[in-house]
Amino acid sequence: MLLGSYYILRPIRDTMATVFGVSELQNLFTGTFIITLMCAPVFAWGASKLKLSQFVPGVFWFLLVTLLAFYELFQLAPHNRWVAAAYFWWFSVVNLFLISVFWTLMADVFSAPQATRLFAFIAAGGSLGAIAGPLITTSLVARVGVGGLLLAAAGGFVIVILLLYALMREKATLRALDAEAQQTTLDHSLPGNPLRGFALLFRSSYLMKQATFLLLMTWIATVVYFLQTDLIAKAFPAVESRTIAFADIDLFVNICSAMILIFGLGRTWQRYGVTAGLILSPIIMLGACLGLLAAPNLFMVQATRALQRISQYAIARPSREVLFTVVDQQSKYKAKNVIDTVVYRFGDVTAAWMQAGLRAAGFGLLGAVGLGVAVSVAWGFVAVAMGRQYEAIRGASGIVD
């Protein structure tokens, strides 16, 4: 339900980027990073003032209220560039918090052995929702417009909130009945100042490796996203057509991701370990970038973007989430949030300006792809180091503070 609603809203976000102007994408990314940097301490402050059982669903209630506000704005000014920019910034910030909070709760419910068995299937459930979202978008956008899609997503998030309450009750049940489950509770707040997450991150080599892994993954994603957005803006003049084009790509990516998560990733973890899942994405992207260097055309750009997203959603993301099952609750809810939001958007904005610099210097597509090759190699080394440290912590049954 979470990713089904998310993927109704995501093509609208990408369409708003084309309304604001593809040549100014780096400015949209800069604004997103600044807003995310401002929101991270607010998130930590909320976690320190509210019980986790109130705070977790409260994040989703906030999303629902602001989503309805954007419905009104689109009714009043459907083609306004600044409304488009505001939606782009809003969605680009809140979507990271929502996904981060969900996976934080999963890491707080299930232990490392349970996560190895279950996280691929939980992520597969997300992929099934991610298949439904683009189908809803492409079938309804011509009839109900952007406003109708926002209302459809709002209905989905109401169901998400109800499921969150059920998951929190299930955590209490598992804690009482299953000694293997995480033994933490949600009936308390997490004391500390609003910058506690940053302090936890910079003090831990384990968390810093995770931040570096995510940063490099984001650089690859942003470089390819720029190339794709530019091509779609040129190929489709109408806003609705662009929305359908983005949704069609989302649909293909999510079908492939679901197949991998249902039939492949869990078995890979159990047979070869989580490190194998972490290293696989850099290897795939290195091969895709080399292919793009050999044939720098529209088809290869689209294929590279699809491979990047499939490997990120179906392999890298769930593999990385398993790593948080061996850290303490403060690190799960505060440091993890900083990594998932601020570090992620820092990767976006730095990659966006690197892309703009390469374009200004006349390097174009080949310069961007060359950067992708170098990043993929560095990403692979970080993945191996991070995976080995996770296995050592799990083997010692330790908790990282």
C-alpha cells in the first residue's frame, strides 16, 4: 500500500520537473537538499518528544494533510511553475522520510536472522504495490487529471496508517512470543538533541560506511536520471504524455524488481550472505555504464536507467536495510534517518551540480557515463567492506552504538 500510493505520486513529481524546466534540475535538487537538511533535526526532535508508537504514524498523518493541501493548490494553479517546484520539493523530501520510517520499523521488529529470511519478501510486497501504482496512474490520469491522482494516493495512505498501527501491535506480540525477535519497545521517546543523529553517524565507522554506500549509489542514480529526464522532455510535449511515459518506465522496473525479490534475493542472502547482495549492484552498474560508453544512444540510456533502478530497489535497498538490524534503537530512528534523507539528498545535489559542470564544460553524455564508471568501482569496494563488518557484528551478536 505504501509503494502503491508512492508510485501514483512519483510520476507527477517527475512531470513537475519538466514543467519547472529540465535546464534547472540542479536548482530543484539544491532546494530539495536544503529542505531535507532542515527537516532532519525536526524529525529527531519529534522522536525525542513523542512516544515512538505516536511518532511513527504521526509522520504519515503529516503526509496525508499536506497531500490534500497540494490537491487544492493544483486546482487553483495547475500550470504554475512555482507550484510545480513546491510539489517537487515536497515529494522529494517526504518520500525519503516515509520509506525510511517504514524500514526503520521493520529493523526494529525483526532480528538479523529474521530479516535475512523475510526482508526480500517484504520488499517484494512493496514491488507489487509499485506495479499497481503506475497502472493506476496510466489508466486514470487522462480522466481524472493530476488532482484525481492525488486523491487516489491519499486514500492509499489512509490504509497505510491503519496497517502501521497493526504492525506496531504485532511487534508487541512478537516480542512476547518469539525470543529471536527484537526486544525493544515503542512505548517511549528517544531522548537527545535534534542533532543526535548526526553525532551518532560521525562516531560510528559502521554507519559511515553505510552513508558512503548510499552516497555512491545516489550519484549513479542522479546522473542517469538527468539523462532520462532530458530525453523525455524532448520526446513528449504534453504533461499528461510525460506522466504516462514515466509511469510506464516505473511499471517495467517494478515488475522486474518483484520477480527478483520473490525468486532470487532471499536465496542469494541465505546461500552467499548479505555481502553478495551488496556487491551485486555496483557490478551491474559498472557493466551498464561500460555498455553505455560503447553505445551512447536513447535505447541504452533507457536500459541503463532501468538497470540502475532495478538493482537499487530489488537488490541494494533491501540488502542495506538488513544491516540496521544489528544497531541500537537510537541509531535506527535517528542516525538511519540522517543517512536515508540528508546523505541521500546530499548525493543528489552534488551529483546534479557535477552533471551541470560536465555539461557546461562540453563533456555531455560521455563525461557523465565516465563518472558513473569511476563511482561504480568505488561503490563496489565500500560494499565489500560494509558487508564484512556487518557479518563480524552479527557473528559476535554485538550492538553498535
